[in-house]
Amino acid sequence: MIAGQPIPDFSQTERAKVPEVHKWRISDMYKSDAAWRAELDAVKALIAALDPLGKAWTTAPKAMGDFMERLDEVNLRGGRLYRYASHQGDMDLGDTNYQKLKGEIQAVLVGLGAKLAFMDADLMALGQEKVEAYIKAEPRLASHRVGFLKTLRMKAHILPEGEERVAATAGLFSDAPSGAAGMLNNVDMPHGTVTLSTGEKVVLTTASFNKLRASKVPADRRLVMETHFKEQAQYQNTFATLLDANTKKDLFQAKIRKYPTCLDAALYPEAIDTAVYKNLVASVKANLAPLHRLMRLRARMLGLTDMNYGDVYASAVRSVDKKYTFEEARDLVLKATAPLGPDYRKGLEQAFTNGWIDIYPNKGKQSGAYSDGVYGVHPFVKMNYDGSFHEVSTLAHELGHAMHSYLSDAAQPFPMADYPIFLAEIASTFNENLLMHHLLDTVADDTLKLYLLDSYLETIRGTLFRQTLFADFELAMHERVEQGQSLTPDWLDAKYLELTRLYYGHDKGVMKVDDYIKSEWSAIPHFYYNYYVYQYATGIVSSMALSEAALKDPAARDRYLAFLRSGGSRFPLETLKAAGVDLASPQPVDAALKAFDALVGRMETLYDRTRAAGK
């Protein structure tokens, strides 16, 4: 397609009729479903052959090497089977064939997990000294060193066999609060209707709420926000009961495994010090002035004298509706990431020419975007490209993930290639940072520049400030339960409103945070994920530091590329520190907040200039 032409629309086109050039090359995994099924049979045979090897796997270095070598093959091939079925299913959610295939491989992998339940206990019985000696004696075990050490360091938190069985049995119902809250929010709770300023009546589904809260009409977006959260408030007793039960589940797991707090229990497995979490929250809370500065600027740009929390999602630059063809988006990503050098570019070019990316929506295709690395094949990137700047940024983001997988897979053996969740959002937001640097340096039109700055600052607001607010709230929740108290609706409402008003400057006159916002906590699924959301904030803090350094210093760029190649070869804080970011210190968070403030200042200057020019 030639740049400047309309964006293709396949949203109502059957998958089979979408031109192949726009689809990922799923056949790089298996040529056909028949080939997939033949491989499934082969993997089942490999799993059966594990039994005799498993019985003696800790008796000698060679025995352990034989067993782990076979297990690696099973995991690699089994994971590929799962990804084929899952990704094919995502292309047409109505295709029950791939739901069936996915169910088959899931059953095989669950059975494998049960079959391998002996491994942790065997490893701990062997002990670290002997494990280290085995690794030294058997080269095939070197790639498992980090995994073995992660298991061994958990020894103090592993229960006797009978108690472990009881704890495992609790898994049958422990996800019930999260599941029930999800069903209530997404399925069972009736949607209200609002009448917009145009007279149009709109049912407030999740999709329409997300769209209308960014409406250009202040009265409409505020009405939508108020209606939505007042509806949530009608179910606060139920949501509070579910969140209380879920948080007490976290406390139960922490206590039986002898952790001092729920936070320790969540962070210890990846050797992340609780100071990382607490430094993040403390640093952001102590430096809210840049966020307040942005909100005041947006109020000016929106022409508001009474900025309200209901205005948070409105674009401050309303006159830009620029579309980018996919080819234009590709060129922007390639140019933006050019500072990373020829090897990185070579990988990105493969992404665009060798069937990594599924570009456009089609009938039945799952919404959203993701990247998934398939070891021994290549990453697969699902897009639903619509030409918006958001989708250009999403492309850069997902290709950041893809290149992380690509470089890690090329550099690391299979057991060490997968990077931990704590590091996952760094490479993706790093690419978004480079894209924004490139555009701000090359775009001549001031109005478009304002739009780009506003979009970028909104990304940082939503990732650094909003996710830290969530982390702050989640810590308070767990600490309350640890003190023997319950999460009542009144306490949850009051605490959430208190924090939201603090972060957004309600008492300082920055904006009004209405009382109904107290119910927002009940709509946030991440509060059931046990200290997950803070990683979004630490991810963008890290990527801002790394991208800024890489653009200035070739040595920093090389450290970043080494970070991408590290995969899971070390604990995450060690990997990040080697790249130049020490999250045990408040410095990276403070630097990100200063960079955010500088961007707000840049937008202020640009806005004043455009106003003076009458634009």
C-alpha cells in the first residue's frame, strides 16, 4: 500500500479472505493442524519416557543431565504446541477447532506439571552444595543454575509434604474472589444509560465508557464518569467482600510459608527487595508537583476554570486527527530505533518481512495487541492496526517485546531465555520513548507536536502515577488485613478517595475529585493480582533512564542491548543493575519524575507559543 492511502478495513472480513501479506506466518510453527497433531503425539511419548529418568534424576550429575535435557525438549515443544493453538484461536474467537486443540494441549501440560511435582522436594533434599557440584561436573546443567537456585532459596518457605498438599488443594477455590469480581464487573452487572448533550442515549458498556470518558464535551465526559461509578457503588458490599477474601488469601499464603508480610511473599521469589516497592511509592508521593503542573496546564488547554477528575482522559489537543498507514508506522519505528545499531535493525526488518506481525482486525479476531516469543521460531506480534497514533505507539511497544524475545532467544539456551515479568515492560516502553524522541525532534508542526507531547505525558501519567497510586492502595489494603482488620466498603471507599485526592491535588485546588470517585477501586481487576501493578511503574522508570542514556552514550546503548540478551540468566534486579539502573535506590524514580516535569515544561512553552501565533 502506498503511504497516504486509506487504512485497509478487514474488520468484517472472514479470516481466510484477508490477504496473506497482512497476516503472521503461523505455518512457521506447524505447516498444518495435522502436523500439530502428529507433534502432540510425539510430545506425549516424550513425557511418558520421562518416568524412568525421573526416578533417578538426582542420583548423579549425568542422570540429572539426561533428565533435564529431555524435560527441556518437552517444555520447548509443548510450549510451541500451546502457542500455535492459542494464537490460531485468537485470530477467530468463533473457531471452536482451536479451542479444542488448546484444551488438549492444556490437559497434557497440566498432567506434566502433576507428574513433575517431586522435583522441588528432590532438589531441596539434594541441597545447594551438591547441586552446585552437579552443575560443575555436568555441562548440560549450567543453563539450569538460576532456576535451581530460585528453587533452593525457597527452602525456608516450603512446607512438609502433607501440608503442601493441603496448600495446593486450596488452589481449587483460591481464585474464586477474583473470578467472581470479574464476572460481576464484566458480565452480570447491568449497564446504565446516559443521555449525551446531543440527545443520543448510550448504554455504558466497558467500550463505550472508555470512549466517552475522553469526550470533547466536558458535560458528557463528566456525566459518563459519574454515572459509571455511582453504578459501581451499588455493588460495593459485594466487591468489598470479594476483595477482603482475596487479600486474606494472600495473607494465608504468606503466613503458612513463614513470610513476615504479604509484600515479602510476593517479591521474595524473584529476589526483589521490598525497598524497591516502598521507594517507588514514597518517591512518587513526595514528588506530585509535576503531575499537578500537568493537570493545571491541561485545564488551560481545555479552557476549563474548574478542572475535574472527569476531565483526566480528555485530550488537551483536540484539533489533531492524523492517520498513519502501516508502512508509515513501520518507517517511524525503524527510524526511531536506529540509535540501537545494525543488529537491532536487522531483527526489526525481519519482523516486517518474515511473517512476525498480524496487522489488521478481521471478523472474529481478538481485540488488543500482544507479542509472544516462540523459542526456536520467532516472535509473533498480534496487532489490530487502525492508523491512529496510539496504534503506531502500540506497534513500537509490541516490537520492543518482540526484540527482547528475539535477542534473548538468540543469546540464551532455552531454560534461561524467558525473561521475568518484572523486566517485561522495560523493552516495550523503551521503544515508545525512542519513538517519541524521534517524533519530537523531527515533526515541524507545533500543533502536532503538542498532540504528541500530550499523548506521551498521558502514557507516563497512566503508567507511573496511576499505577503507583494503585500500588499505594494495595499496600494499605494488605497492611490493614495483616493487622487483623477487614476491608469494609467504608474503609475501601475512604482510603481510595483519600489517595486519589492526594495524588491529583484536590486539596491544593488542582482539580476537584468528586466523592463518587471513591468507588473506582471496585472496577480495578489488578487489586486481585497480589502486588502486580507496581511493575508497570518500575518498568517505565527503568526504560526512561535506559533510553535517555542510550541516546547519549554508545556504552549505555551496548549495556541496554546486553540487557535484552540476558533473558532470565540472572535475577531481575541484577540484570537491571548491570544495564545501569539500580531500583534499590530512589534515584531512578526521582530522575523519571524530573524528566516528566521537563516534558510538561516543554509542552507549556509550546502551548504558549502556539497561542501567541494564533494557532
